[in-house]
Amino acid sequence: MKYRVHVRVMPRAGLLDPAGQAVEHALSALGFTEAANVHLGRAIEFDLEAATAGAAETRARAMCDRLLTNPVIEDYTVAVTAP
Amino acid sequence: MIRIGVISFPGSNCEGETLRAAERVGAEAVSIWHQDRDLKGADVVILPGGFSYGDYLRCGAIARFSPVMPAVRAHAEAGGGVIGICNGFQILCEAGLLPGALVRNAGLHFVSRPVDVRIERTDTIVTRAYARGAVIRIPVGHGEGRYVASAEVRAALEADQRIVFRYVQGGSLDAPGNPNGAEGDIAAICNPAGTVVGMMPHPERLADPALGSDAGLGVFQSIVTSLAGAC
């Protein structure tokens, strides 16, 4: 089966996120003062051949742990959908 | 003669200055390609500055898996000298040879200017030629140089005196302190033995008196002194 994998990578909670702060300030300057705790992350998507959705997720998590994310500074979530 | 190897990754851009600085202190400087699987007999290997693999994904994240890296890891684990400068420091952290990570500067800007760093420890492969507590002015040039680590790792680094350089407030406005918001003003760290070192500043960029200062040359002199003592 072919699956679509969606990896969402965010800076670790509590880590100073100057890019998120800069965007928050810009939003505020535009009048969107109600936006708070803005954080910038990264989305990674790819197709994956696997027997089941569970197997696809296991494989994708291995990729996250090995290369796609750095556990020192980032947290991630994985979602698997039909392509 | 002591042999210092400098690895070129795709996107490295400081290997020329690094090789010349090694030659200046009387070492034999050898260039190592990222696809080499051995270190060409180097006693000490340097991962130079630059933008390996375009800094894609994260700085150093892809270079970490270069064919040469197993040899670098084996060299480090055998007690051999491994030094990462700027992008090289980022690669060593991504490879797990040093703890922590280097993230976007707190001010978001790429910072390219001289900084003052204090020598916190002199029994490492890169600081033997300096006096403890001495302050040297050498350049930085990075967008992702803010050192971060978990509270436990930070505490262990401090307790084990594994901070090698710390940013200090300079004596003039042209070299202000901590340029990137690094925790603990950390500019360089090492492994417990002081044989694996990562630093954000670029000593190789100020290693020739013709440039008005050779404050960074001591890093290379220290490598030679360390190895001469070991032989």
C-alpha cells in the first residue's frame, strides 16, 4: 500500500524561538494583537510504501529519529494518510 | 611531523584558511574529501566552517552521514584529536560526538564580526598555547550559533569544566559580548578528555600577522604542542 506521511516538526517547548517572536511582533503590528505564543516549525511530507498504516508510521518515526528531527531541540508528530 | 587533516564537505568554505593555518605552525596539512573512508594518516582532523549541504534540514544534519564520518568517530573514540569549527561544530553536535545543538541566533541576524572569548581551560588540544583566563579577539560568522542543551547537560558541562571558550563583553563597541544568545555564553565545548572540541569562532581567519592580529594561531600551535607532548 502507498501512504502519504506528514511529519510536523516544532521547536522544543521552552526553547527560545526568535523567529516565532518576530512573526508574533509583525502580527501585532498589523493589528492581530490577539495572536500569542507564535512558533515556527517545519512540515515534511513524503510517499511511503508499507504493508499497513501502522507499519508506515513506524518506518516514518525511525526516519524522524535518525535524520529528520533533532531531539535536543525539536519535537515532532507523524500522521499517515491515504495518498 | 604532525599531520593535520581538514575535511571538505560539499559547501565547506573555510578549508583553505584552515589548511594554511596548520602549515603556519609547522604541521603537515592534508585535505580530506567527504567521500574518503580514511583520514589519510592525520593525527588531528578538523571539520571546517561553511555551509555543508546548504545547511538543508538542519546545519550539519546531512554532513553527519558522510562516508568519512565513521572514520572521524573511530578516531575520536580512540582518543584522537577532532576539532569542529563553526559548521564543523554543528556537525559534531549532530553526530553526537559533542552534546547539545546550535540553533538560530537570538537576534535572527547572521553575525559576522570579531568577538572576545575567554580561555576557560588550557588542558585541551586547542588551548595549551594560551593562558587560562586570557581573552582573545577572533571572528565569528554564523546565523545558527546559539548553543543550547538540556539543563542536565548544561550542568554536567559546567561541573566537568567542559566549556573551552566563553563570550565576554569586549572592551569596545566593535566586539560586543555574546553574539548569538548562547546559553552560559558558551562559544566552545569539549569532550571530557579535551580531545574533541567544537567552537563557533573562526581562529583560522585570524592566524596571520599580515591581517593585523594572529590571535587565532594559538589554536593551531596548541594542536602541535599537544601532539608533540603525546609522542
